[in-house]
Amino acid sequence: MQKCKQEQGTSLGIYRITFGLLMAFSLLRFLYNGWVEACYLLPKFHFTFQYFHWIKPFDNPVLMYGIIVIAIIAAIFIALGFWYKLSTITFFLIFSYLELIEKSWYLNHYYFVSLIAFLLIFIPANHHLSIQKVSSKNGISSIFRTILKLQISGVYFFAGLAKINSDWIIEAMPLRIWLKAKGDLPIIGDWLTQDWTTYFFSYSGMLYDLFIPFLLWNKHTRPFALFAVLAFHIATSILFPIGLFPLIMIVGSLIFLDDAEWKTILNRFRIDLKSNISNQKKSETSPWIIALFSVHLLIQIALPMRHYFYAENFLWTERHYRFGWNVMLIEKSGYAIFKVKDNDSDKTWTIYPNEYLTDTQEKQMNFQADMIWEFAQFIKTKFHKEDIPNISIYTENWVTFNGRPSQLYLPKTLDLLRISEDEIYDFVLPLR
């Protein structure tokens, strides 16, 4: 056992409560907006993540709704600190399952939620402010709050690092496109159409992401940093349709406040909180926990750095784009049709994706190489069922990127059935 600094657990308890309530609200919102049907039940085909092609939605709508209700209950139990371990495991498994079903709905904050839920399985965040008594002889090691702070810091820092590219710095893209589209907003609309405004948002966003973690860690700059977090995310939520991401990051900033700071804040409201754990001794942390957190951190550093090993514009190819905190970096749209050729008879067919995909699926597939490859596999399966086994599939695919004119994305002569999912990126045509 390794001895670490001991904490009472107020900060962890408050973060657990706010995270659990926010997740319950998020899933209730998912139900209310009808996204269960749109994402899981209506599509004839699902784009799945590499190595997770075996994950499929339930065909029975009752089961799909049922597991989401279970996840909502688990999130509420996390907030209450009731059956904490079981609730965190349940929420992590269900939320990650829902996320892995459909790749076209991928969002950075869905991935972030899965990571936090995974960490909470091993973090005793229920030792304070929970309705269930905790039986333990040990206090709470400071390493548990540290791992959450590092995880949140990584999101910001790597998001800022990714913004150091020519489009963002020199052209203020894609913010130039998005902000000018907000020109009809009252009061600030005219400002948003000005070039100086786009550059201000571009550079301030990059600098915010790069430096806000360091400001949050430092006790002297933390009040300013917390105000900046609040102002920044309120502004982005007003200007851009990015869902609950701003709220998730605002809640995440609360973990940087230590127990003494929370005590000072709560004392102003005459709130006296007692720990839910008795007989606390010097905290001891299992080496297995330290090893697990160390491996987790190494993975979280490696994933956002993968694209640096390829001599290409990864924002264009999108090789290793996901799971790397590449936030608000691209404005892409595209158009794709597929040609199927029977190599035995030379007969050809034209396949239009909108006959098989939802609007969201088609929109995302049109400019993502791995999804184009995966849709070709779906077409292959369809023709094989019709006893047409010896086929080739080609695509005519045009993509526009960060305001550039539309250009061919993949060669028209590329047989998508003769390459692997990993190889598809090697055939993406250079960005002009």
C-alpha cells in the first residue's frame, strides 16, 4: 500500500452529485427528443466502431427504452450515493453500449462521459454527501481527485493543441463560417460578421483550451479560471449547437475546488456537511489502483497524439480523428453515390445512400472515409443475399472542407471491397 494525502471527500461528493444529476437529465432529454427512434430503432443499418462491429441495438423497442430507463435510475443513484458501486458500473456499461451502437452520432462529450463513469467505478466518491453509510477504516486518498483533474485537463489541453493549425490560426476557420451565420442575432449579430471578431474568438478559444487547466490547478488563479470557464461555456452554448458539452465541462471544473474551499463556500450559506465514513485513518492507496490510473493516463495521452505519426492533414482524412479531443475544428459536407459492378456479367447498379440511411447517417458518411468503406460492406452483404457474389463497389464522393471548393475525396476507380478498413485512409486524395 502507498500512503497518500488524505481528503475528507467533499469535493468528490459534490462532483458525484452534479455529474449524476446531469447524466440523468441528459438521458431524459434523449428520450424526450425522440432520439431513441432516430438513433437506434429507425436506421436499417448502423455504422459501428472498429473492433466493436459486434455491438448492435436491441430489435425490441421495449428493451431499448428499458436499458435507458435503467441508466437514468443508475445516474440518480450515483447522485444519491445509493448502491454506488453497482450504479457506476451499470451506468458505465449502458452508456458506453449506447455510444458504441452508432458511429454517426459520435460526440466528444459522449466519450468523455464514458471515461468519467469508468473512473468513478474505482473512485470512492460516495464517502461524502451520500444517503448510504460507508463502512471503511480508511479515508480518501487525494489521488482519486487528482485523476479526475488530470482527465478534465487533458480534454482542454489536447483540444487547444489541435487548434494550432493553419486553418484555425491563419484563416480563423471554421469559426469564420459559423460566426457569420449568426449575423441575425440581436445586438451582437453585426459584430459576429466582422473579421476581427472571428480572429478574436479563434485565438481566445485556442489560448483558453491550452491554459485553463493550469489556471484551474493553481489555487491563486482558480477564482479567475472558474469565472472564465463559466463565461466561455455560456458563450459557446449560445453561439454553437453543441448540446450538453458546456454544462458537462462547467460541472467538471468543480472538482478543482478542494475540500477547504468548499467548506468556505458552504459556511457562507451556513451549511455544515458531515462525512459519511467513520473511523478515518491515514489514507492508503492500493498499488493496483495506482497502476490502473497510470495506464489510463498513458492511453489518454497516446490517443490524441496518434495522428502526428502520419504525414497528412488528419482534419481532411480524419484518420484517428475520434477520441482525440478534436473539438470544433472542421466544417465539412459532402455528396456520395455508389456504383456496383457485377464482374461476371458487367451489369452495373447505382446506389443512393439516402435509400438506406437516415439524414444524420448520410450527412456524416459523405465525408468520412471509414464510414464510406463500411457502407460498401453493407452493400456487398445486400448483393450477396441476392446471389450476386462477384462484385466491385466504387464511389463518386465530393467533399468541401472549411470553406474550400468541393473536391473529389476518394478515387472513382477505387474498388472499396479490395481494401481494409485501415487502408481506406491511404487512398484519400490530397487536399487542394
